[in-house]
Amino acid sequence: MWIYWALMFVLVVIDQIIKSVVVSHIALGATKAVVPGLLSLTNLHNNGAAWSILEGKLGFFYLISIVALGVMVYLLWRLRTHRLYEFGIVLMIAGTLGNFIDRIRIGYVVDMFQLDFINFPIFNFADTCLTVGVILILIAVLRDDNLEK
């Protein structure tokens, strides 16, 4: 089980380092092309959730984050023999922690990844962890033979 805690720690550290580098090297609202026409970095502060919904509701996000983290830690312990569930939950915990740290520390979440080829909200590494985690959980649920029982 320690490997999962180590992976969570590494993912949260990566998230915080990326955010720190973006904040220190790109002005707020400025954009730098990484792969022209494909990916840019934009320093954006988001005090809401995805698509800036519930903007400014920090108390709500604190509560939801704490409850979600509690549920996910319980599920990680409960589903500890199912590898796909475990990896999915670890990614979700890391993503939740990464954004929660931002909200506690600076009052908003730093977003930076902008997909230039599609009109999609700017997101961060923690959001990516959350999304991949959810996809892994979905795959695990679809592959779970116990659902029929």
C-alpha cells in the first residue's frame, strides 16, 4: 500500500511544481505556445470548479474536498486488492489534493494547459489526474465480474 501513498505524493508534488513554474514564468492571462496549434500554457487563476462554475464558493470547495478525500481514502482501503480501482482512486486523490492545496494556500486554483485545436477550458495537472482516475474507475467497473452477482 505504501507505493500508492508514494505515487500520490509524487503526483501532488509534480502538480505543485508545474503550477509554481507557470506562475513564476508566465504573466497572469498571458499565453506561451508549447506546440503551436496544439498546446499552449496560459496562466489562469480559477476560483471556481470546471468551467469556473460555483465561482468564489471556497467554503463549499473546502467541504466537498474534505468529504471526497475521506470517501476516496476509505475506498482505497476497501478496494485494496483491485489494482485498477486502486490506481484510479490514487489518481483521483492526488488530483483532489493538488487543487485543494491551491485553494487553501492561495484561494484559487492555477490552471495552465490550453488545447489550441479545440475550444476546451484551460486545465491543470491535478485535473488531468482526476480525469484519468475517473476513466480508470469506469473501466474497472465495466470489467468487474462482481457486478452481475
